[in-house]
Amino acid sequence: MSEAPAAATLDINAIIRHQRNRFPVLLIDRVTAFDPGKSATAIKCYTYNEWFFPGHFEDDPNVPGFVQIESLAQTFIMTFLCMDEYQGMKTSFVSIDKVKFKRKIVPGDVLTIEATLRSFKRGIAMGSVRSAVDGEPACSGDFVVAVPAILDRFKPRT
């Protein structure tokens, strides 16, 4: 297991080495802190140049809910993909529960995302994520994510 201190950070190049999302769906800019196997904190800086703002909406640009959820998910997977043995593995959603949207996110906002890993067994990660803009809650939810390469090792063989 990685022995990185909780104050360790990952720039965009390190994020790309650790997980599989790429432009235009790489939706975190920096991991500002992580404790492998426990937690990760990331930021996303929104500018009007984001691909979704012109269509959502021209007269009132704001971050679509699915983009917010994906930003949370990408931070969540960093709680375990920052561990050497899982680095770069593919992940898949299993479930998303208790999602709440508390505020509109607009161009110029910096979203801070905090993820906590509660359990990671047999390729199934469970935890919670919350986000905020300037300390004001934005979006939160509980996530279950699978790592198929690990999960497959535990499937019954016929």
C-alpha cells in the first residue's frame, strides 16, 4: 500500500496516471490531499470555456447535475486508485444513493470535493462524497463503485 502522507497532492498528470478518465470527461483538476485507502480531496475550477456551459444554459450557465456527480465519482475513486496495487484500473458505477444538490454551480466557481472510503472489499468500494463552493454545500451522495478486474477474481467459476 502507498505510504503517502495525508497532505500529499496530485496534479493533473498524476491524476491521469492513477485513473482512466480523459478529456472531455476528466472532471477534477487537482487532488489537494489524499490518504490512500481512506480519503481524497480534490478541486474543480469551472470556467465558461467548459464544453457544457453553452448548452446548459446559454442565458444561465450552470454545471449540469451529471457533471457534478461525475466530479464526485472521480474524487471518490482516487481514495483507492492512489494505492499502488490499484493504480490505473478501470472502475464502474454500481450505485449512487442519497444524492442532494444544494446550490447552483456557475462559471468562476471552485468546487472542493471531499471523499471518504468506508469499505473496499473484493473489488467493491463504498463511501460518501460531499462538495462545496466557498464552504457552502453544493452536492453530496453515497457511492458504490466496482473495480471489475478485482471483482472478477471472486466470481464463481462454472
